[in-house]
Amino acid sequence: MAKSKLKILVIDDDPKISWLLTEGLGGKYEFASARDGIEGLQMVSTEKPDLILLDIKMPGMNGLEVLEKLNKLDGRPDVIMVSGHGETHNVVDSIKLGAAEFINKPFDVDEVEIHINGVLERSRLQKENRDLKKQLEARHDYNSFVGDSAAMHKVRSIVEQVADSELTVLIRGESGTGKEIVARLCHQMSGRKNGPFVKLNCAAIPRDLLEAELFGYEKGAFTGAHKTKQGRFELADKGTIFLDEIGDMPMELQSKLLQVLEQQEFVRVGGIQNIHVDVRIICATNRNLEVAIKEHGFRDDLFYRLNEITVFLPPLRERPEDIPLLAEHFIKRYNEQYGKDFKRLSPATTERLVGFAWPGNVRQLENMIKQVVVRGDESVIAELIASAEAQPMPSAVTGSDAQTTPAASESAEPRTYSLKDRVGKTVAEEEKQLIAEVLNKTNWNRRRAAELLDISYRSLLYKIKDYKLNVTK
């Protein structure tokens, strides 16, 4: 297939200018022309040119006024100003307003071609730099996807299988487990990798502003809407939009999102025209959406449309074998970032990390390691863990935010005080009494108590919190 020519829009009230350029350079570029500023602004939207040649002296709206309006458009093309009146103030004003070049009339067609090629080459290099940055970010995201546990191997396998599809992906897991990293990986491993990756946290935007952020708004749609603004969906055209905390989206917006999923179009706030977009949607949530549906907080039809592929990220406490790898990864990252040379954690400190419950998951571990590297002192970890353990433990499965998660694997050998053997089908009160009995027997040595109860140390901490047991000696 022949490569399409780059399109140049000529905005000039002199028809001879457009004719001259088309005759001289029509074999290399595709030209479109407008006779005044108003027509030119309209054609920017319809023709979507790669470059604009803009005359300064025109009847009605002059070139500088047109340039000011072009600057209000998202992602406007480069502009070369053209004028037969080469006063210094015109050149200065044009550059201040963001013009890429300035050409005086009369000009030679070869001279114009040199300017066009120079501007397009700069634009090409800037795009290459952006693409290179995206590639580096993608490599960073993949390298950040650390884990050798069976659970993380499964996640990585699912991502590799579905990334280069157009299926909607729903990423589920507790806060801090790395859902955004998975979303970025899905984008960077897809055919849309050269398109934009646009993120929006649905829980971070006030309810009244969320619709405008998602779908944009027309000028005058509400107080303060002084100009038309594109929403995140338009900005993500030909790429991917990542809707984080989708479970917190208001019900009234969920129907509009369903329309975008099914028809790939929407209407801006205050608008009447349907806008079509080509966007892949990836969502994430730490909520139990099935419970939210039963409580009439989430649409079931939207859930089934989002849930084409589900990726579940297990909490860090359920994959303790990954903790040393993650710690080593973060040490390397922050050594490089802060110019430090912290070597490695001692076995005792590593064991302390592995034994901690990690309510904040990978994000909490990362922040802890960052402090260690910056301060050059691993004793920070003991202080931070002790402080965290002294705080009330969050309930793992309470209310509508409860996660449907696989149970942690327990491999300890059965003992006399095995919780699994003794509790069986008994009520929670017997479980509570048994835990209290073993804790007293071990003088509140929680690690020893967990061994006797044949449960993990992390599970024991949660049960102590859930049953409101007195953990003081």
C-alpha cells in the first residue's frame, strides 16, 4: 500500500499562494486551502492537517488571531506563519504564540520546502522521543512486574495471552497490589502501544466533575466552561483508557460508559453531536462488584460487559515467596534513583519482611524499602513494622468492599492444636476460644501460636483483630 502524503492546510486570502504551492510541491504533499481565518479554523477540524501555512494579513480575522484560537485546540499541528509584511513585531508575536517558523513574501517554492521539511523533521524527532519514552516506560513496567510465585506466573501468563486483543480487561485486587502496572503492560504489549495510554481514577474526581473529565464538555455547558474541552475518551482515541476504581463510578454515569463500550461513541456535556472514538477499555477495582450489584451500587449489565477478561492480583500476604525478590528490586531501583549504594538486607530483616501481614501490599513494601535506601539503615524496617503491627489491623473481608480471594495456602504439618482438625464445623466462638487458649499457652508468642494452630502468621494476625483479642502480655 502506497504511503499517504502529509497534508498541509494553506490559510491565505490570496488564491495564487495555494496554487503556487500545489504546482510546485503537489507531488510531495497534499494541499488544502482556506480563504480566511474562520474557514481555516473549520477546516482544521475536518481536514486534520499535519502542518498549517498561515498568512498574517487577512481580512476579518488576521493570522495572529487565528493562531491564538489554534492554541486552544488540543494537539494542534505545527504552524508556519507567512507574511508580505515582515515587520519585527509580527515575527516576535508569532514566535510568542508558538509558531514553528516565519516566512516572508515573496518566497521561492524551494525555500518553503526547506522550512516545511525542517518543521516536519523536528516534529518527527519529537514523536520518536515520545515513542522511545513509552518504550522505556513499558520496559520499566515489565521489570516492575516482579514475582516468582505460582500466582504471579498465572497473572503474567493471562496478560501475555490477552494483551494483544480488543477484549475489555477487569483487574481486581486489593489496593497496592499493582493493578496499574498490569494495565500498562496490557497496553504496551498490544497493537495500540504507539497510541495514548490515558488514566483516570474514578474515585479521585468529584462526582459532579467526573462526567466532564470522561467525556469532555462544550463551551458554555456550565459555569467556568470558557472553551470546549476534550475528555479522557477523546484523548485516548486509537489507544487505551484505564479506569481505575471503576467500582466507585456513580450509577448515573455507568449507563453512559456502557454506551461507549457498546457503540464506541458518546456526547460531550452540553453537546448534541455524537463523537466516535476507537478506544480499548481496561478497568480496575478493589471492590467486590458482585456484592455492589446486589446492593444496587453497580449495574449488572455493565459488569458483564467489563468482565470479558478478569485478572486477579493476589495480596502480598498470600505470596510471601515474592517478598525477597521485590525488596531486592526496589533496592536496585532506589539506589539508581537516589545515587545510593545500599547493598542488601540481612537474613533476619528479610525474615521479618516475609512474616509481616502487609495490609498495604506491594506499595507499602516499596515505601519501606525506599526509606531504607535513602537512610542507609535497615533498622528502619523493624521500626516501621513494629509501628504498623501496633495499629488496628484492617478487616480482610468486611462490607461491600470485601474481596473474593483464594484462601492462602497453609503447608504446616498437623499438630495437637491444629485449628483445621479441631474447629471443623464448629462456630466462630469456639475458634476464638481456641486461639486465645493457644496464645496464652505460648505466652503470646504469635509465631509459635500460628504453628500450633496450623495457620499462617498473617492469618493469625487477622483473626486476633477480627475477634478483638487482647494481644498484650
